[in-house]
Amino acid sequence: MHYKTISIDKWRQFRKVHIELHKNLTLLTGPNGSGKSTLLSLLELSMQSNYREPFLATPVNDQKTGKSGYSLGTLFARFNPFIKTEESNEQSVQHEIGAIVYSSGAVAKLRTSNSDALQYHVNLSNQNTVVGFKIASHRALPRYQAVQSLPVSGMRPKEAFEYFSQAQSHYQRGDRYHREGKTVQNPVAPMKETLIGFAAFGADNAHMKAVPELIGLYDDFQNLLSTLLPEEIGFQRLEVRSPEIVVVSKAGEFPIDSASGGLMSLVQTAWQIFLYTKGHGEAAVVLIDEPENHLHPSLQRDFLGNLVRAFPSVQFVVATHSPFVITSVRDSKVYALRYSQFDKNANESGSAVTAQEIDFVSKARTADKILDEVLGVSVTIPVWAEHDLTLIVNRFERTELSEVAINNLRAELESAGLSEFLPEAIGRIARD
């Protein structure tokens, strides 16, 4: 079960937001406060999760009476606790704020209700269960903790995922996490414990047979890291030097606990998706909030594309501020959440968030202009477009720029979806 669309209207900062989700990758971008993380949280409602952060209402005062209350969306009269609207009279406190459509065609309505409290929840009617999970924007930084014990029969991927997720959730909330008589200070410790278990119980030796469910998992994860990690890291392998995990690279060897924040972010993201797909199936949905955190721009440009290729059956929905992430994968959908003016009536006027799809494939220049407006920075040519443009230019580098040659160049660029780059292509050929 995957997602097909999500729509939100007249709730919080949103007005008429409609997003069609790509089967592999959808990217959401926009300024701070535009609602990217909120959309991920609404999609997460269809997933099985042990803990959900409630939404927060806005405390408001009535200027006429001085009374205090809470608004679930200060932009729209329907949520003003001091104004009786036609909707509130008809539906009491229930508000339909949008819908999620699944790949099955089923439609789940998103509903919330007025409550005299700061915290509140959004509910789904006709909910379908989506197999997947969300990766939050804050990744755990390395903090050393020795491996204290190993299960005598190893740990299966599904159990290992829950172990890591619980440790990470408690870490993010600042709580202590206790498991089987030990205190887990950092999610890196469960990862080390599980990896050592995969190595110890996932292969036959002279004295013990391998646990069938763990066979090959240690090597599979090493191969995944070789695919995902950029070449400049020089990753070669992981080694168990009990009770530690050591990263062996071309630049040297170091305990995994001493990895940089960027490298650890990549490893933790890969680890969660690896465990989840091994335990629940390859056709999962993964929501990722701000994958660029801790990553150098060159890593931002490569990592998401590598991730999509490594997990071709996963549907990714990603919220990001990074222009390098946004332009990293050609076969994707990109939506910019942006504020625009509206004026329906005397009670509803102002600036609210709408969603605009950005077409990088056939209108790269226009897309660049939109993102410049939304993010406030210019976007470099997408990595895949740069590659295709270079190949085409190279084929014409020894060709005289006659009318026939220019027409042929134009045709090739149009075929590749790069027609707007004709002046740049001619300039490159002329310079050569």
C-alpha cells in the first residue's frame, strides 16, 4: 500500500494544497513554517507508530470580550472559537481538513475537532494501513557506549528496527531508555549490538550453525554502504573487533562511534531503511524530514539518488530546504510550498500556503526561477541535466556551428528535455 495523493484546505497555514505523490520519490520544499514537516506528520497517521507528537493550537483572545481560547487555524474563521460559522453550527466541533488517497483507490478523510486545549490530534476516517515509517530531522550524534551484551540467538531485523527506533525516540526526547536491565544512551549502541549479532550468528562456523533469518545480513549491509556512501569517503568494509565496530576506509580506520556527524547521518538513515525493508518487505514507504542535516553539499547532491537506486521498491516522501537534494533525482515530483494572498470574504483574507509543482525535466529554467523565489537561493543545474548536457555537447564539439548543426543540436536537447539550455550548449561548443 502506497500513497497516491494528499490534499489539505483551510487548516493551519494551508489553503488548497494538493500533492500527487510519485511512486518512488516526492520532494517537498519551501521556507521555514510553510508546513513541510506537518504534511509528513499527516501521512504518518496511516502508519503504525508507537508515539505521535500532537499538533499545537494557537492561544487567542477575543478583542471584544477579552475571553481566551485556542484556534486550530488563525487564518480561517471556521477555527475562530469566538465566531459561530455555518460549518460549526452544522457539524458541531468536527472539521474535515483534507484527505489522503491510497494506491488502492481508498480515500481517508482527515478530520479534527475544536478543543479547549493547546494540544490536539488529527484523525483519519476509512484509514488504510501503510507499511512504512518516518525518519525525523534530528539524527543522533555519535556518543560512545560499549556493547554490553548480545542475545544468544541474535536479533531479527524487525526486532532490531524497533530497538533502534525506541532508542532514537527516547534520545530525541531526552529520556533514558531502559531495555533488559541496561540503559541505552544512544541509538548507535543498538546498531553496534545488532551488527555484531549479524556477524556472529549469520554465518556457519566450526562450532555453531547460522540462524537462518540472519544469514548474509552483515554482508548485505556492508554492500549497501558501499553503494550509498560517496566515493570520497573511501569506505571499504566494517570489521567486528569485539566488542566494537570499526570502519575501514582508504583514509584509515576508526571506531564507528567516532564517525563525523555527516557520515553517521548517512549510516543511520541507511541502517533504518535496511532493517525495515528486511523485516517488513521491500515495498515500504519512508518519510524523511531534512535529509541534508549534517551533510556537506556534495553529499547532499548524491545521497538521495543513491538511496532511491538502492531501494527501488520504496516510496520516499522527503521534506527538504536543500537545492542540492531537490535537484538530485530526475524521476521524481517536486512541490514548492509557498505563501500567496487570498481574499474570499471579510472574515477570511491574508496570506496562506499553497503547493506548486516544479517541473525540472522539461522546464528547468522556469523551475530554477521558482525555487529562487521560494528558497531565496539560485539552484544549480541538476546533476542529471548536467550529465546529459555534457554528453550532447561532446557529440557536437568538432562540428561547425552551421544552421543544420544548430537544428540537430536543438532536436537532441528537446529530446532530452533540455531545450531551454540551447544558448548554454552553443556557448560551450563555441568555447571548445
